[in-house]
Amino acid sequence: MQKVLILGANGATARIVINRLLKETDDKLSLYLRNSDRLKAYLNNDRVTLIDGNVQDSDLLKSSMKGIDIVYSNIGGVDLADSAKVILQAMKETGTKRLIFYSALGANHEVPGKFGQWNEKAIADYLPGFRESAELIDKEKDVITTQIRPAWLTDKEEINYETTGTNEQFKGTEVSRKSVADFVVKLIKDSSKYQNESVGLDKAGTDGDKPAWL
């Protein structure tokens, strides 16, 4: 049994992860989010603790990390780098060693061709935060990290994905949230994998100038 802290726990991918962990493991989950009433369905689950707060509240975040084995960050936003700084500092101060961090394609300038150009324009407001976060995490020596860089997300009812490594060019244009959640769950179950790596996730065969559904 592990203790897992999930930040941004109301996110669509995070909710899939939560339900799978409750079904497939005996892990205890601390679910951290703004307006915890959104997850009140878990109130009576004795394996779940709901924490209402902002990730940039350093004191609350540190108190929430006590006794935690793995932190899974599912947060986003244009201020992602500011949040990443607080998360990393809180982990160092509390001695929490393992971080799974939800990033995005393009964080490492790794998306080639016309799709890369299109992606730059499509998420221009957010890429600086992802890239600064990636730089912060890459330099971190006291925390074992895995960054996840998924392609454009779909709600398809499928688990179908391939991975690309830290120094490889990105491949496809899309991937399902269920696929990303599957990778996260497997990593939480065996956190010895992909240590200090940045992993791209896409559905094979979806290469193109942009996602097919746009």
C-alpha cells in the first residue's frame, strides 16, 4: 500500500487515474484541488482524503505531502512554472522523493514539421509554462521525476499508445485520455520505471499536420 497525492485531482485524466487506482490497488489517495465539493462522491471512501486548496499555497501543500510516497501533478495553466517551483520546493522540504508530472507535447521543442509549427501556434500561451517547468524539473537533483508529454487529447474509449524518449522527436498528433491514464497508473504501480525521464505519448498512426478531428 502506497500513499499517493494527486494534484489537480478534478482533471479529466486524473479522475480516470483515481478510479483505476481505487479499483486495482490498495493505495490511499489524497486528492488536492480547488473546490473539493466537485469530488464529494469520494467523501465516504476510507482510502480517500480530500484537500481543498491552491497548489501555490506552500504551507498547505507541504502539510499535504507528509507521509506521501508519490506525487502525481495533473495541474496546468499559464502559471504552471510557478506551481512547479512550489511543488518541487515542497517535496524537497518534506523529503518526498517521487514526482509524476503532466506536461505537454512541445515542452522540449521536440515536435517536428508542420504539426510542430501548428502546435506552437495552438498552445502559444501555455508553452512557456511547460518549457520553464521542464527546465526546472530537468535540473532537479533531489526528486526522482517522470514528465509525461501527451499528444492532443481525445475522449476515445481506447487504450492505444506508443512512447517516445527524452531525446526523440515526437510522432503522432493525438492520444486518448484513457491511454495517458493507463501510463500513469502503470507508473504509480511500479515507480522504478522511467526515472528522471521525459516521455512522449501518442497513438501510433496519427501523424499529420494537426489532429484529424480539428
